[in-house]
Amino acid sequence: MLATPAYAQAAGGAGGAIASFVPLILIFAIMYFLLIRPQQKRVKEHQKMVAALRRGDQIVTQGGIIGKVSKVKDDGELEVEVAEGVRVRVVRSTVAQVLNKTEPAAS
């Protein structure tokens, strides 16, 4: 007697179903460690940098504007002096880089 293809496929049982999910689980694990985790680390570092901004820091915005922080406001804004006497309001989260960090005043 010959086994039909339908009986041959059913012979795998539950072990075959679990084995078919292993590549999917491996792909998710690789994506997590190569893409998701490093991005979360970068976001945490950026939030820490933005939270540590203070008056006198020289910054670069995401738009490429270089200036010195003249006032730090509580509502998520900074006042940045771009040139002498020229001040611009900037959203805190748009700060891309801190060029020169000022030292905290000694108490």
C-alpha cells in the first residue's frame, strides 16, 4: 500500500508545527538585537543629553543652526543666541549635539 500525500503531511505531528516557527523566532531575535535595541539606546542617550542642557552650552540643532543657550524654559523650549543680540526659540528635542558643555557653578 502506498501512502497518499495527505497522510504523509499529517505524520509530522506537533513537532513539525513548532519547527516551522523557529526561523520566525530567530528573525525576530536578530531584528531586536541589531535594530530595536540600539535605537532604544540612542533615544535614551538623546533624552539624557537634552535633559542636561543648561545656560551657556553651545549646541547644534537638527536644522544645522549653531548657537549658545541663553535661557532654558520649563515648557520644552530653549532660547538660543545665534548671533550677538539675535535670539531664537527652539524646541528642546530638536537639539542634535552639544558642542561645548559649561561646567556647573561650584556651591
